Amino acid sequence: MNFKEELEKKTGEAEEIVKRYLPGMEGYQRRVLEAMDYAVSAGGKRLRPLLMRETAALFGETGDSLFCFMAAIEFIHTYSLIHDDLPALDNDDYRRGRKTAHVVYGEDIAVIAGDGLLNYAYETALRAFDKAVTIADYKRTECAMKILGQKAGVYGMVGGQCADLLAEKPETEVTEEMLLFIHKNKTAALIQAAMTIGAVLAGADEKAVERIGQCAENIGVAFQIQDDILDVTGSLEVLGKPVGSDEKNHKLTYVAMHGLEESKRQVETLSGEAVGILRAFPHRNAFLETLVEQLIYREK
């Protein structure tokens, strides 16, 4: 099986896991549940669940508890996209190749659909405790919950989003330190959560988890710089979302600060370091190494 076929197979498996944990359509809250389902079911690369599962494979077998966290992190990612697209933030009408949640369901329902997905993500992750058998299982699940909460919150993704919004304001002094803070938190934090949770649940030791965290930070920053590059060089047809929105919204980007060529060089450096960390582990995962390279150098 070549990489493309294996990626399709594994993405399909991740898709099934995510859909398995979606709530049913029922009750007076049906409308918000439909909006949640619409946003999650729009597809996407399922990057974070894939990275979680493949990182776990580096260190050993995991039980069904991993599936709870795979679904949870995709719900958190999707909630962040719903909110990012709102008129008060990026004001985008397309996401993953189709109309955004606020265009289809209205801004009010879109807001609470994002809220619903965030809260439901923790409900889903907490189900991992029901699958724990040993004391070690409980401790690993507790550690994974802490990682998920921190990396999604004000000391992670939300903090990065806040700095990103402030950077758009004329009175804000924009620095490279601020730019890296945004990339490390707004984008890299959830990728760190995915990979470190995979390592923790598979029983990796503290030093290995720390190395995976550094690898994931590199991946996340490179991923975001590549996203900035594609916002300049891509197209709506290929990307599935509008291009040029960073410039339109006066967003601070690596490309705006350093130019295209330096941005491309930085992507290459960061990705090389990330893959180098993965290759240094005793048990190699060739699929994960290729996945990282493919995702960083993606065209959409």
C-alpha cells in the first residue's frame, strides 16, 4: 500500500471515530445539534486525530480511550473554526469547500454550536475514564485531560487567538516575539495536545513526551507559516476557503513580516527538525514521518 492509499484508509478510520461520538439529533436543542453536526461533517484532513493515533503507535498499543480523545480534539478544532469564521472575527463565508456555519444557520446558532462543540469535547474525552482498567490507565487519562484543557484554553489556543486579534489593531506594536506566540498557541497548541496525548495514553515516559511536544510545536508553527503562504499563493478552488483574507483583515503573518522566500526556508527548517525528532525514537513510524512532511508542504 502506498502512502496516498494508506492516508485515505487512516483518514477514513479517523472520520468514522469522530462521527461515532457525535450526539444524536433530538429535543428542543435539535437546531444547535444540527449545526454542530454540519460543521464537523464538513470533512477536512482530520489532522489532529491522525497525529494523535500515529504518535501513540510510536510507543505502544492503546485502548478505546484514545478514540474518545481523537473525537474530542476534532470537536475542539471544529468549534474554533466556527468561531474564527464569524463576522466578528475573520468574517469568512466558506470553510472546507462549503458555506460556513453562520451563513447556513445564522450567527446566533453558530455561536452556540461552537460553544456546544467545546463543551461536548470534554464530555467525550471524560468517557475515557469509563474505559480505564488499571491505576495506570486512570493516571494516563487524567494527564491527557489536563493537556487537552490547557492547550485548548487561555494558555494555549484561546490565548493565541486573543493575541492574533490584538495584532490586527493599529495601536498594537507588532513584534516577531508576538508573531511566534500566536503561531505557537493559536495553531501549534492543539497539534501539541494531539501528539502528546497520544504519547501519554500509549505509556511514553516524561522525557519522550517532552520531545514529542517540541516536535509538535515545530509542526504547528511550520503548518501555520505554510497556511500564511497559501493565503497569498493559493486559490479558493484548491483551498476550499477564501484567499487573501489575512491581508483583508490586517492579520500579522510570517509572510507579511519576512516575505515568501524566508517563510519557505523557515518551513523547511522547522519540518526537518520535527522529522528528525521522530526518527530518533527507537520505534520508527514511517507513515507519521511522511504525514508530517506532506501536511507541512500541503497545497490546501
